[in-house]
Amino acid sequence: MSSRDDILASIRANLPRVDRSLPDVPLFDADPPVSLLSAFKENLHRMGGMFLDPPSSGDILVPIRIIIAGAKIVCSTVPEIAGNRDIAGVDASRDLADVDFAIVRASFAVAETGSLLLTDADLHVNAVAYLAQHLIVLLDPTDIVVNLHHAYRRPDFRDRHYASFHSGPSATADIEGVLIHGAQGVRSLSVLPVARATDDPITQ
Amino acid sequence: MISVHEPIDSGGMLHPELRAEHDPNSIMRDGRRLDHAEGTSKPLRVLPEPQPRGAKVRGNRPVDQQEAAGRFIAAPEHEKMHDERLWDLRQKRDREMHGIAEWEELRSLASAIKEHTLTHLDKYLDQFETNARANGIHVHWARDAAEHNQIVHGILRDHGAKSLIKSKSMLTEECGFRAYMASVGIEVTETDLGERIQQLDNEDPSHVVVPAVHKLRTDVAELFSRTIGTDPDNTDVHYLAEAQREATRPLILDADAGMTGANFVVAETGTFVVCTNEGNADLSANVPKLHIASIGIEKILPRMEHLAVFIRLLSRSALGSPMTQYTSHFRGPRDGGEMHVVLVDNGRSERLGLEEFWTSLKCIRCGACMNTCPVYRRGGGLSYGATYSGPIGLIIDPTFNKRKYSNLPYASSLNGSCTNVCPVKINIHEQIYAWRRVLVEEHEVPLAKKVAMKAAGVLLSRPMAYRAAIAAADTALAHLPRFIIYNGLNAWGKHREVPHAPKQTFHSWYHANRGGKP
């Protein structure tokens, strides 16, 4: 017998003889926050992320332009802002090892936990969101769901091969509980609310 | 200058071990060390408290948890930090719990979903396999640890891979994976900071979530100075973490293959889910072209909607954080990549058949039971001498080896706090108690306990003899010298005073005061 058949046979021989039905999971959305964006912002801050307030007029991308002004290598996967490392030309993940800032767009965000969903479609090369020293994420304020129950109903989890919730930057407190940002992945995560361009190729 | 009456070997010191060769912070003038005001005349250093090591594991012999815990308690700096740190996690967990109105409902749902899935485990595993294969994932099955290690080795060999980066996985600890890989010449690098510390120190993780929680920064500074070349006198935590990042990054970039575990598996979509705070699992999975995931068969859930319940509970229970920094869903290989899943039984299907213990398979390895357990917090995770420590370890470890872990179910006060905080409602303290009974029935209990219980059994079955013995014992306890009460055979006299014996037994009091009345 194969290991597979052995294991399944052993499971069948040992299944507890009790009746346990599968419960329905409610959406727990009876009492949503007044503003999903405010709730998202507050929870993102709790998780160590930074919310960039957009300027009231003029170039909405100014907060990002200020952050990346001194950077050597910027890799952008969004049409709104150009970098100097073309993600389309990246053969192997390790080619991204020298990236200072990666700029991507989130598929959506979760107010409850301050999380952003980044999929393989958003990232083009998954490793860019981890090898870069810093990560900047564009988020359409209309792309925020109230909680994780709503989040897991989204099609991304059925369509994409890779989808990752980012809730703040890489963090550790493995030594005496001292919190450190940038344990292995990005040292900082910044989010700027920017509506999707209608011709954004990533969402098509 | 050393004067003639001072012995040269001690440098005139009461405690020569405190002598430092030099002190970079000292003020020097004309080549001499200034020692005015409170300045010492010679460089001194306070030796950091050495880290107490874990239980002495000797083959199949029963692990003496109490002995190792005693050594941890005898290192007050370690014991205090450990106790405080874990209690802080417990309090953060409570804060999160109070922030969610439906918390108890989520726990009930989580328990019900797990019990349903475990009682239909064959069906859901089959469904996962079908869907994962359809997405392009290679699915393997391993009966036990040895087969798991061989399968992974086989995949690596087929790809000519010699180096592997991995994220923390309790399953691979269970399988003795790193030792096996070392024996076949594959270089494994753990990428979780705590787990990397433990790997460099050749020590098991002491906690399922925070593997190096038993170490002080001074222990890490000493270890890193030996292994990755940091300054031995710099115990700054930011410095140590950054040095590890810099030392590990090239190994990540150059690795031939990556490995992760999985926290959850979703049958409906063929997805596996990995939760980390460091993003190290995503580096391990996404930088090399080959990704292997080792997954215990009990990790499975039916559908995405069920996953939501567990993601909401996991990090809140574990660390008192709303969510792990990274929660990653792998449904198939990336372009140009290859993805393998190894589904591992290693005793799980057999555990499913244990009527009193099968619900321990609901465990999601959050560590909440450890953080709340007074025995764990004071004694340290390495005192258990087993892959799984703390309350959950007490009920899982004996399924791997009844003799070796026969003492563990006694490392509990049965206060039930573990059961109260468990996000999937495992009746942990009841199972601990049940294991004591099972191990006695199967004659796996140590001799001293067995002799005492046999004697108690004889007495308890004879009321007259019992009353006489209690009266005699009370009298004896009041008059016996300390060395007879507080000796190695009486565990009740260790680390505590035996309560004062009553002057009279209840029976004799009743006889004297109420004896004549009906």
C-alpha cells in the first residue's frame, strides 16, 4: 500500500464515532465602524505601519516622492509612479536584493486588522515585497472591507496562486520582547490612499 | 603595576573571574587608568548569569522535568524575565479578547469547525489533494518523521539542491529534520530570528511561537559573538537583530530551495496558509525557485470562510496582536517555480482514535496555554525535554513516547487556566489528569509514585486502617524531624512547607463532639 492509502486507512480506522456538523460562520458585521478608512488607518498604526495623509490639493503622490527622494533603487509595479528598476526585466527574485523602495498597489484592505492584501498580480515578482528595504502601498479607499469574514469572501483567494496579508512591516520581538522592525523583510510599510486609475492594467 | 604582596594570578581580586582584560570606557591619562572618585582601579565586568540548560534527555528514560525546572528557577534573572514576558503576552491576549464582542462565539465556532473536520479528515484531505494538484502543487504523503525527511531529501536531490532556507515549523522539529539534513550534507538555515538563535545554539525551541524566549540578551550576545562575529560586549537588542539580518540575508539570496510549514490548509481551494511576523516564510517561499511545505494532516479546514475564524483567533491568542504581520496564502507555484507539499501523519491518525485525547488535534499551536501556565512560566520550556512543552505538550508528548514523557502530566497544578485561554476549547487540564490515570494503568508511572499509590490504595480500601493511619500520620507530622518530612521521596515537601497537621482528625472530633447524637 502507498503511504497515502496507509494514512487514509489509518484515519478511517480511527475516526471518532461522534456526529459533528459543520457550523455556518456569521459575518459579524452588525456594528461596523463609522469610517472604514479611519478604522483601517488606526489599526495600521497599531501594527507599525504608516498612513500617509494625501495633500489636500495638487500632486497626490507628493508624500511618496518625498520618501523616495534619496533612494538609489526604486522598483514600482504601479502606473502612477515610476521607479528606476523595471520589474518586467527581473529574471530571478535575488535580482531585487538591492531595492531600497518597492511601490505596489493592494488588492484590498481590512479595517479590522489594518491589513493589506498583496497578490502575485499586484507584486509581479512576489519577493519584491520582502527583499526591498521599504514597502510603499497604494490603496484605493473604496477597497476596504470591514473584517476578515468579508475579506475571505473575495475572489483573490480562489483566483491567485499567492496572496498575502501585510499588517505593518516585518517585526520581531524574539529577544527579550524588544520590538524590532525589519527582522528579515521590509523595515517600514507606508500606505497612501490613491484611487485606482480606471485604466489600471493590474486590475483588468 | 602589581605590588609585591598581591598574588599575580588573582590581580589582587577577591573574585578573579570578574577581571576584565580592558575596559573601552575607562578614562586613560598618560597611559594610565584614572581611578579617582568612584572609579575602580582595575577593569571589572559583571558576568552575565549563565543560561540554565534544558532537561537532561537520556534515551528512553523518563524526562525529569522537575529537576530541569529547578535549575531554571535557580537562575533568577532568567526566571524573572521569562515569567514576566510570558505573563505580558497573556495580558495582551486578554486585552484583545475584550476588544471583540464575539470572542467566545469565535472560540465555539473554531472548536466546532475543527471537530467536524477531524471527524471527516479522510474526506477533506482527499479534497485538498485533488485541488492542490489541479493548481500545480506536487502532493506527497509521509507516514512518519523518517519518511518525511526522506521525501524532502529526495526532492532536494532531484534538484541538485545543497542549501535550504526555512521558516519555523514545529512539525520539522518533531521530525528531527535539521539533524537528518546535516547527516546527508544539506545546509539548513532557519530564518526566524528566535529559531535561528536556537539553531546556532544547538538547542530546541523552548516555545512554539517565541522559540528563544528563555534566553536573555546577554545569552544572545555571547552566542552571536561566537557564531556570527558580533561584539561580545554589545548586548543592544537592535544591534543583535540587525547583525542577524545582515548575516542571514546572503544565505537567503543564495539558497537552492525554501521550506515552510503551514498553520492552516483549506480543502476547498487547495491552499495552505503560513503566518509569520518577520516575513521570513515569504522570503523562504518566494526567493528560491523550489518551495517545499511540510504540513501535519490535522491542519486542514473545509473552506475559506472557516479560515477567517482561525486567523482572527490565532495571533490574538498567541501574542495579543490582532493579526500576524504576514498571513500568506499559497495556492500554487509562481511562474517558473515549483511547489511541493508533504502531508505528514507521524502519529496523528492514531491519536484520532484515542477517545479521551483526540481533541488535542484541534490545537493550532498558538502557545496561549504556555503563556498562562505557572509551571511553564517558572520552569521554562526546555525543562520538558520534548518537542512540545507547556500544557499542550503534556497531552501530546505521551502519544509519541509513553515512557519517556511519563512524568510530564505531573508538571501541572491542574488550575485549568490553559483550558480557559485555549482558542479551540481543548479541555487541556482534564486531558492532563486523564493521562495520569492512563499512565498509571499502563505502568508508566515512576516507582516512588507507584509505591505511594499502591499503599494508598490498600489503606483507602480499609476504613479502619485508613483512620488509624491518618491519626498516626498527623501525630507523626507534628513530631518528626525535618529531614524525614523533607526528603527526596516526598515531593510535597519540595520547595514548600508541609501544612500543619490538625491536632485531631475529623473522625475523632466528630466522635468526641457529636458521637452520642444521631
